[in-house]
Amino acid sequence: MAPANQLEVILRYAYLHGFTSEQECLEAGDQETSLCDLLLTSIFSFNRVSDPLLESYLTFATNTELVSAQTLISHLIPFGESTASRHPYQWSFILKLLSTLLTTSFNADIIVTDLQQGQENAWVNILSDTFQMLSHIVAVGLYPKSYANSPTMTQATLVSAISFHNSQPNFDSQFSFTSQASYNDPDATLDMDNTQHIEDDRDTDMKDINTQPSSTEHHPSLILVENAALAARIVMTLIEKKNAKRIFEVRNNQRRQAGMEVDHEPWVQCQSKLESQDTKCPIASQNPHIQKLVLLIQRLTDRDLERRMAVHMKYHELEDEGTARAMPSAGLMGLLYHMVQIRPSLDDDYIVDHLLKLQTIKGSFDESFYFELWMTALTGLREASLNTTCKGPPGDDGDVKENKSCNSVAATNRLLWKSLVLVKLPFLIGKFQKKKQENGDQEKQHDENEMNSLESSLKELQAFTGLVNACSPRPCCSEFYAPDSMSSMLVERIAFGEDEDVDDLMELMDDTDYEIDLNTTTITKSIRSISNNDIFTNIVQVCERDGFIRPWAATELLKKKDDMEIVPEKTAAHIIDQNIDQRFVSLKTNVTFSGLTELLHIGLISPIHLRRIVDFVLVLLKEKAANQDFYALSKICDALSECPCSVDLILQLYTSHELIGPLEGICNHWNPSDNNMLDVEEETSTNRGEDELEGVQLLYNKFGKIWNLTVSVVKRFKLYRNMNKVFSDKEGFVYKFFTQGPMIYGVDIRDDAMEPFINRWMSALAGGDGLSDDLLRTSKPQDLLMIVPTIIQRCITLYSCNQMESDAFTGMISYFQKKFLDFTLSGIILIICEELLSGQSAIALTCLRQLIMSDIALPREISLHPVLGSLESLLEFKRQESAFLTKEEEERNVELAKGMSELTQFIMTNNKMDKLTEDHSMLHTETVTTNVTPSTLFEKAELMFKYIVKSGRSMFMNDVDADPNTLWDENDNSKQQVVSHYLDMSLFETVLEIGGGHWFISMIVDQVLEAGKSGGAVRAAELGSCLITTPLLYSVNTHNSCFNLLCCLLQDILPSLLDECARQNMSFFQGQTLGVFTSDCLVLMHDRIDSVKKLGKWFFSALVIDQQNNNKKKIKLEDDDQIVEGTRFAEWNDETTKSAVWRGFVKGLMSNPVIEEIWPNAFI
């Protein structure tokens, strides 16, 4: 019997009886090569889809080290050319096994060490051949027709495999596929000598072992693509994570030193396999892993890559026609996206200073810099406008009005970007020009008929018609104009064209019944015409109104339009201006809710008038606050609350103090006894609302509107992180309310003076007769807000101890839902959520159901996010404790979980909040990427940075319009309108807050180094410096401030990282990229605070520029200020300062001319 056949018999017997192969046959000699050849030739001899027995043999052999990874891979390589296309199902299994073996069997550091010590390592050649074999498998998937007729295996291979499957008459058949049912049975009939043939009944229905799979199984072309994608992933893992490229670099260096041929890398051979003139398989060519591999191999075979990247590294060449025009710089993208996505907004002077520094660093002319600003802003607006309206494509004539409505999150986000383009950016450009004039950097004089820089930038922008058209979606519904807002007759007319054909004479007749009609058909048509303009026309009109461009230039820019079209547009803007003036006069005389609402809606629909309207509202707010006009303030706050998107826009244009600051005095000191009751009665007659309130209750209701707006703005935009930027009186009630949080009297704090007050309110609430006017008049709402948590907590305690009836308890809770007390609900809900998690969960759930699911709607300012978070946390806690509960406790938990699920479902579906959708998108603001969980937060942040550096916006460099779900959501079938931003500053804000400054800086620096190696160096330096020098978090805790992040970079991350880079022999260009990034951070932070200049001075003093002066620097005493502040910098060792990466780092620092202007002796 042949040795291979003997080995087969032994393996069968050993596998059946559970013996190890060493026990059976391998003690006498090494059969590793024979066993490997046998298994591989047997696997590749059949055309069936799978062979579980052989696969289990091969897995067993590799896992038990009967066959080493080196032996298996070296024997597998010859099969690649001949079997990749003919046996795809076998390769599907082998590739999965190979993926595990290659990621666990070799260590690049050990191999490099062996090579550096002059020792040969077999893995070098094996890896080279493996890359070529895997590239061949990828090529088979890419070009299936080219490999349709692969070379066949030798006859010896076929004979060996046939013998394994019992074609010879004297072979045991216990493990043939006709008797697979008994292969795990230790009592199965088997001759101990394993030589006697046992006849079994053949199942006539079983398919023959060598039959081809039917067409209903996996399609051959699909399995080829799957194999190609898996092979591509293996190659990228070996290169990017296992550092296999470094092995060949070290080997080439050794061969170069020995005077031998240095082309010992497999990349050229791999590329020759992946590049073909034949037709590609469309499925394979669109696979992202295969796309990445093709690009990666192309980059590795480009010998001139580092030279070309070193040329493009210069900042002064960033503004060439190829890159700058097609892709806005990452630094400007980060700044402008920050202005839309992060609250509170940056100060205008801060932004202008940042823009001036960016232009200086980039060396841009005004025209190109303005153009890049417009391109960046329109990029964001285009993303916000893409697929975000409820009206379908031009051929879709569905019933928009009745059946569809825009998602308010997407619509609000679109308004924010539109406001940036038409309001914020022109204003900033004006301040930018003024600042440059103050600094003596004036633009050269132009001829009368020559366009200036801003006009020229708009002329260039005009050529990008595709981008301009994409920024102008078709209006569809009222939510498109005023999202998540109380509708008005003006919006209804504009949205749905009501009263379009009203005769002018009829209009005049109707006007005789009123003193003035501000919503005429003329004004409606004018506002609609402005709204329907394309974005470029509106940009030109705004710049002309602000005096940035001259009338003849505006006409030239809009020359494609007929003169008959331009004149009516200017006339429409003039008509709206006149109408707004009339509204201003009316509101100054008499502030009304409807008047304010319509004025805010005009600003939303016609952004070219937005700043003027916002300015008027803020001035009116300050005037009424200064005059203590309580009723007018209440109406202003009511109108803003009913139009929350206007608050978003106000806080984009101005700081939070401008909006909330005037309300501080009322929130701190208002007392119902201060108001004249005659004024109250007069106000009662004009009260807006379904429930008629009068007397003191009306006063409480008015205060509640002011308080609710204040609380909602502070919480929604996280202003509580730094109350010093919002409120000026640190001893005032509203400041302490947010800084101290809710307190329970008798538990958290003891105040005997408050106990009688608490008892009076509890007695009045429990009495059933309601609250008397006397109690309300003698109570201050500030004190009520302080004692409400105590009242709720004591009610729950009494009810849990059976000292209060159920009806009385429910009545006391529901009493706070009345219109005049609903301003207390935000604090009540927070206390109940705490009780839900740490106290009486069932009672707390009853309270929440009463407040949320009752017929009385909650105020729109109330956020239910804490409720959903608490319910989810409690459900998870109950799930984890279920294994330790008794049956009775489990039943109670089931009942509790049922109630929580019902409440959650009600909130998600019945609360009339457009932000609540089936995929929980309401848990995120309008700018936060969806499907980011705590477990994927850090990974997504790194991916976000990487993709912005590589391709600008999209995950795939050739697909700028990719669905955002391609990047973030693996299985997203939601049909909702989504916000498709690929640069999400809110994501970076969150990861900084949770991960901390050290991790954040380390992630950025790692990506900068990676970009220096693989491309995108300039963009990585720009985006990284933007994230460090632009405030992402506003907090009294300065550990994540820009200055502390800069300190962390200079004192901690850079020293340790450069030492490690030197040990890893990183390239000069990676160091240069890191140097440019560091210099950008220093320049952008300059002048922010005085400490930056000191920090930079000490950093450059510790820097080693010249080896001869290194010893002098070591003995040089530190500055007195440095000793006092305890700021120390690393002492660089010789290994680091002599490395290529260090020389590149210093060169990168020197490439920024501003460094020597700020620190004259930096490089001496």
C-alpha cells in the first residue's frame, strides 16, 4: 500500500476513535509534508461545493500544529494559479483559514529583527509569494472571463484525491460520504485492522460526490467575487495592520547595501495581475475592499510618490487648479461646519482672526480665499439639501400637502446652512475686509470696470452650476419653510399658493375693514419669489445689499437672466423691506404673538432679510427687559418657543448671552405681587390659548413662557457647561438653578424657613380645591421651582407607604400639568427619572405615564430624551437581574417592563414630535451622525477623520454623492429624510468629551502620520490643527480647552511619539507632515492667550536643530517663568535627533514663515 494510502487509513482510524495523530503514526517520523500534500491535493480534486470531512482534517491539522503555517502556505501557493477559478468553493474555506493563520502566525517585528541581525527568515519569501497568490485570486474575481480556462491539475493530483474517496476496491468506507451519518459514532462497525471493506446500502437519492452544484445554489461568479473581496481584505490587513510592507523595505535596504538587486517587493507583480485590458466584473469592481486594494497596490508601485507628495506638501502650492478648486481645504471645512453644528457659536471676532491666520498660512490671494469660502459653505448646503424634501423628483406628482411633510430635523439643518451662506458668511467677509484694512493689508485699487476680489470669486463660483442647482431644492410644504413651528396664514399662503388669484380690487375692498393688512397677495408673491430664487442669485443680491459688490457687477453676474427678471426681483426685495418696516412700527407700538410669529417666518423664508429681523427682535427684547415690560417679554418668548428653528438661527448669528441675557433679571426677581391687577384683567381679554386663565394664574402662565424658553435654550445647547458666558449674576436664582441642580429639602439640604412653605403647597395640592389666588400671589415662582422636587419626592414616599390614596396622588402629580404651572415640569420629570432608576420604579413609571400619556399635551420646550434614556437603562438593569429573582419578583418585573415599553412606544409615535422616527434619530441632533453607539464612537471618529483627509466628504473617493448610510449604517433600511454630512464636528465634540484630550490628540497625530505615509498630508495637517485650535467644548473645566490640548501635544504626545517613530524608522515626509501640523497649531493659537507665546518659546528652546549646539542647550538654565509654572519639555536623545523623521519634523516646522515672525529665535 502506498504511503499516502497508509496515512489515510491511519487518519480515519484516529479520527474515529478520538486518538491524536501523534499517538497513531507520527511518533515514528515527521509526516508533515506528506499530510499537507495529501490534504491539499484531495481538497482541490472535487467540484462539489464543500467537503466537511477534508475541511475538518485541515482545520484540525493546522490548529494542533501537525502542519505549520509556513508549510501549509508554501504548499498552497502552487495551487493558486491552477485552482482559483476552477475550485472557488474550496478557496472560500481556505481563505478563511488563511486569514486566521496569517494574522496569528508571524510577527513583523521579529522578522525585521532577524533580517537586521543578518539571519534569513523563511517568512519573507512566503509572504511575497502569498501576496502574488492573493492578488491572483482578486484578479480572478475582477476578470472572470480571462480565467475561464485555467490550467488543470496534474494526473498525480487527481489519482491521489480519487484514492482518498474510496475508488480503490480494498479501502475502508466508514468515512465515505455514503455513510456520513455514523462518522461520530464510536460504536460504529469497523475492522480493527481497518482493511476489510464494509458494504453499506447506498442512498440512491444522494447526489454523486463529483457532481456540479445546481444553479439554485451559490452562483459561481458570486463566489469568485466573495473570494476576491476576502483576499483583498487579507492583503490590506497584512499591509496596514501587520506591517508586512516594512519587512520588504528592510530586506531591500540590506540588498541595496550588499550591492544586489533591490526589487524584492511583490507589489509590481501584484499590480500586473490586477491590471488588465479585459472587461471587469461590475460586481467586483464596485466592491469597496477590492477598490481599496487596487488603489493601495497602485500607490505601493508608484516609485515617485514620495517625491510628488513632497512637492505638494508646500502650502503655497495648495491653491493650484487641481486640488483647491475641486476640494475645499479641510481647515476651512472644519471652521464653517463648526459654525453650523456646534453651539454656542464662535464669536465673530474670533472667526475673523482665525480666517486671517488661515489665509496667511496658506498664502492665498483674496480672490481664491473668498472662492474657497463660498465653495465650502455651498458644499455643506448641498449636503443639507440632498434628498431632504418631501417632494420627490420632478416626475413625482404625489399629494404633497395631505400625505407628506418634511422632516423638521433635516429642514432645520437646511435653514442653518442657508443662513450661513446668505447671512453669516457675507457679514464675516465684511468684517474680514475691514480687519485687513485696519492691519494695513488693503486690496489693490481696481479700475471702474474691473471686478474686485469678491466679485471675481463670485464670477468663478457661477461656473459651478451643478453645485448651485443642488443647493436650491424645490419648496414642498409648510415644514420646508418653517420647520417644527406653529403655522401661520402667511406660511400657508406661500407654501400652498392660497389666494393667488385674488383680484386687486377685491383686495382693496377687504382692506377697508382693517387698519392695515400686512399679508396682502403682493407681499406673499414677493416673499415666494425671493424664496424660489436659486442660491447664487440670492448670494449676489445679499452682497449687493451689503455693499460688497457694485450694481454693475451684480448685473454682470446675473446677465444670463433677462433684465425683465432682474428688475422684479429687486422690486420684490424692496416690497418686502417696506412690509418689514411696517411690521416693525406695529410691533414697537403693540407686541402681539401673531405679529412676531409672522415676522420670524418672513426671516425663515427670505434669508436675505433674516439678519435685519433678528436684530430687531433682539433689540426689542432688550428694550422690553430694560423697561420691565413683563407681558411683552412673555409674548416674545412665546413666539420664539413656537418657532424653535428661529432660536437655532439666532444662536448661529449671535452669542447665547444676546438672547438669554435680557431674561436673567425677570427669571431672578419676578414676583406676582409686583404686577397691577388692572393690567392683568386687560391682558386676560387678549390671552392666547384654549384654556382661559385669569388673575394670578395668568401671571404664572406668562412667567412660565419666559422660564421655559430660558431652560430649553440652556439645556438644548448645553449652555450649562459654562454659565459664565450666559448669565452675569453668579448669585442670582437662575445661575444657581443650573449650577447647583435640583435639591430635596430634608435630604440634600436642610432649610427650616422653607418647610412651612412646602407644607402650605402640599396641603393646598392635597385639598382638592385647587390653589388659591392668595397662595399664588404670596409665593414666588423661584421658590416654587426650588421646592417642586421635594414635593414630588415626598408624595412618592407617602404613596409608597400607603399614606396617600391613589386618586389623591395622581391628582397632585397631574395638577402641575395645568397651563400656569407647566413651567415646573422640566424639573419634575428629572426627579421622577431619578426615582425611576434608584427608588420606587413602579410609582415613578405611573407618574411618567400620567404626565406624558394624558390628554394634556406637554409644552414643546420639554425634552423627553432623559425619559427615554432612563427607560432604556432600567430595562437593561431589569434584564440583567432577572436571573437572580424569584418567580413573584420576575412577574412584577415583566409587568413593569410592559408599562415601560408602552410608554416608550407612545413617546416614539404619539407625541407629535417630528424628530421621533422609527430609527431613533430623535436621539441625535440635526448634525450628529446616526448609528454611532458607545462601542463604535471612537472607531467612527477615526474613520471620519480618515475619510475627510482622503477624499473630502465621501467614504469612496469616486463617489461624492454616496449615501451616508454607506459610511455609517451597515443595515439601514429607513426611508426617512436624512442629513448627509460627512464632516460631523459634533462627533468630534462627543469623542473629545468622552475620550479625553490625550486620546483625542493621539488619534489626530496617528492619522497625520498615516496621511504622511499614504497621502492627504496637507488635509490631515489642516483638519488636525482645526480640531485642536477651534473650541469644541465650552466648559468651566479647562482640561479640554484649546490651550490644554496644545500643551498635551507639545509636552506629552510629540516627545514620546517622535522617539517611537525614530525607532520604527519612519520616513522624512511623515515627520514633515507632523511638523507642518504642529506649526499650524502654534500659529492658529497665537494671540489667543499670552501663555501660548511662552509655551512656544519654551518648546523651540528645547528643540534640537543643530547637533553641535545640543550639548549647550542641555546645560542651559530654564527661564524663571518656566520654573515657576513647572512647564518642562523632553530632552531629545541622539537616536531621535539623527533620524529621518526628526529631520522632516524640523523641516515641517520651518516651512511656515509665520513661526519666525512670532518666535524670532525659534530655529537658532
